[in-house]
Amino acid sequence: MPAAQPGRIVPAAYWTQRILALALTLGVIAAGLIVSRSDQVQWSVIPQYFFDASILQGIRLTLILTFLAIAAGLVGGIILAMLRGSGNSVLVGFAYLYIWFFRGTPLLVQLIFWFNIQLFLPEIGFGSHSIPTNALISSFTAAMLALGLNEAAYMSEIVRGGILAVDRGQSEAATALGYTPYQTFRHIIMPQALRVIIPPIGNQTISMLKTTSLVSIVAAQDLLTRVQNIYAKNFLVIELLFVAASWYLIMTSIAIVMQAWIERRFSQEGPARASSGAPRWSFNQLLWRG
């Protein structure tokens, strides 16, 4: 074997990694062959249901639930973050209690609770004017309440972390220039905090696209519910679940691309990082100062 030339860098041969990579590749190929050659799956019917009208309606509802839940969660999260920094023990206690409860109980339990709320609250109203709870809280409304209220608990921590990541000197400079607390928050703090907030919000949105499948337990007619309705009639369970999984992958892939694009737009001026040892925000001073 000829000697290595002086100054030439010879990469190390990591044989363990190569063997593991080969084993994984062969395993994936073998699994694909086993699945594709199964006589129990009618692969030819999958394209027939991929753009079925009922499936497309389920996709539409899934996207609506995702958008509304994230929007409600973001608004609720901002309010909760402000309450936690209010300095008022009652408001702070309420925010802590809310976050503790909704993060500490399963979302599936919350869905079932809202769907069955009429069991202990038959009517909603004031005085002689009341509406039956069944008429007001439909499966869609129950799904929205559960998803939105639960998401607010997580969004509050995301918003609070983003605001606390901004240097406190920004608020002091805005105050010196005569900015009101709202103007400081709207024009100075939030644009910088968004660089920190957007990545986890994007992750929450992608997660919510899949979490909406839980609403099938209350028959909210989302994508998974529509798929279940179809295979309950034709018994093509695996085929229809493959259709649902494919659509979830498509939607999450699009969301990932959009998240990356938004992150690039907000990071053009660099990340919002305070210098080491710089004072951090006091929520009480930032959002509630007189």
C-alpha cells in the first residue's frame, strides 16, 4: 500500500457507523417489501379515496381547528403571561392555577368533559332567558374549547420566555423617549420577542395539526373522523388509515416549510440576544407600570 502523501488528510473509517447504516437501510427496504407485498392490503383503492369529497371536508375542518386553536391559544397565552407579571397576587395565582390545571390534565379528558358538559349544566343563560347546553356546545364547539384553552397554557410560557429574553434596557430607552407601556410593548418588545417566540409557536402549530385527531372521540368530523366513518362501512381500515397518515404528513410538511421561511424572515437582523449580565425584564415594570 502506498504511503499517504505528506499533508494529506485521511478521513477515519468509522466501520461501526457504516455497518449500522447498512443494517438500517436493509431493514427499511425489507419492511417496505413486506408491507407492499401484503395480500391483506388493497393498495389500488387508496388513490380512489385520496381526494374523496368526505376526506377533503375532513382536511378542511382539521385546518380550521388548527388555526382557531392556535389563534385562541396565542391570545390566551399573552393574557396569561401578562397576568403572571402583574404583581397582583390574585392575578398571578389565577394564572398559575390555570396553567397548572390545563397542563396537568390530559387533553383527551378535557375534550370528553366539554362534550358532556350538559350532564351537570343542562342550560346556559341568565334569568328567564336560557339555551339548552346541547344546542350551544356542539362537537365542534367542544373541540374548540378544549384545544384553545389547553393551548393557551402552553402558549403563555412561550410568550413569557420570549419577552424575558429581550434586554430590559430596551424598555428603559423607550420610556426615556416618551413611549407609553402599550407602545413599548407593541413597537419595541414584541418585534424582538417574536424571533424567540416564533420557532416554538411553529412547533406548536405542527403539533396541533396532529393533535386535532383527538377530536374524533367526540365525532367532530375532522380528517380522522371522516376516515373512520368510511372504513366502518367498507372495512378498508389499513387503506384508509394510510390515506389519513399521508394527508397529515403533507400538511405537517407544508407547515414545516412555512415555519422555516418565517423564521428566516424574522432572523434577517440577527437573534434578539441580550448581552451577558444584562438585566432582564420585570413583567410588573414592563406591562403594568403606572
